[in-house]
Amino acid sequence: MKRIGIFTLRILAQIILWFVGVSLLLVIAFKWIPVPITATMVMDENSITKDWESLDNIDPNLVAAVIASEDARYCEHWGFDTEAIEKAARENAKGGRIRGGSTISQQTAKNVFLWQGGSYFRKALEAWFTFWIEAVWGKQRIIEVYLNVAETGIGTYGAEAGAQRYFGHSAARLSPDEASRMAVALPLPKKRAVKNPSGWLARHGNRIEQSIAVVKREGLDGCVYD
């Protein structure tokens, strides 16, 4: 029994070392090269449309809109926004619509290295990858990757593919209205309308459009363009 226990521990240690080595290798590689495909894309039942573009070819309006909509403290936190997490926990305890406290960094880690879902195991892996992309990639690369792998519509991934689908032109020139419509659809891209939204979604888009100027004026996107 003792030998079996030692053997099991050795196997577990080898698995852990293998995971650490491979995960860090991927993190380092993706600092420089485009992410070719993700688990979400592989598991998508629809045909996939994607197009990688550098941050220089993505309109700053979209960067500001995403920060305003998803993670206003993006340039301040180190991957985890404890204030947002605590606020989400308090509001979720009251019932009603479930809110998340994930940052852009966490969403990027999930989208690139993991799968969709909310298990504790996946959350633990997400935290691991979030720490390392913050340490290795930095804010500019994180948001560049996020805007290239995020699902922007049914079978559509990345800002460029989304802009072409909805507006018929490049993501390099998005108006504040267009950028805000794309940003508010990101949490539920298969259900939220980008073109001609109505009701709460339209009002939310209007709020985000107004917030774009605030993000730029107050430098909330400063870490992206330093």
C-alpha cells in the first residue's frame, strides 16, 4: 500500500509539473503570436468566422467601450477586481439577475486557455492563467487578445469579424455608437442584438456610448496606450 501511495504521488507530481510547464509555455508563446483557436471556437456548433487584427487596427472607441461596459478598473487592478467581486456577491445574494465580477483579464484567460462554464475547478484554472497573463503579457496585450478571441456574434469571433458582420467595415473605424453596441453584446453575443437593439439593451448601449468619452477623459484606458 505504501508503494502504491508513493507511486500515486509521483504521478500526481509529474502531472502538475507537466501542466505548469505547458501552461507557462503557452502564455509566453501567446505574448507574441496570435491565438490560432480556442476551446469555445472548437465547441461552437456554427461555422466559424474570425480575423486577427493588431490593436493598432482596432478603433480606440471599442477599447473604451469595452472598458466602460466590462471592467472600468481595468488599468488599476492586477487581474482581479476585489471590489467588483464583492459587489456582485452582495447583489447575487439578493436574488434576481445573476451578476459576475470577472475582469477583462479573467475573461481573456478563460477564452484563450479554458472552456465556458462556472465550475470551481475551471475558476481555479482561470485564476492561475489570469495571474500569469497579467505578469507576462501586460495590459496592452491582454486587451488586444481579448478583442480578437471574444465571441462577437453567432459563429463570429473578434472585433474585426464582428465589425464586418454588423457594419460592413473594418474595426479600425468604429463610431462610438457602433463600438458601444458591440461592447454591450459581448456577455451574451448569441442573444443580444448589435444592430437595432431595443428596450434595456438599447438604453444600456446609450449609457456605454456616453461613457466612452469619460473613459478617455479620465484616462481609464491609459494603460492600453502608454
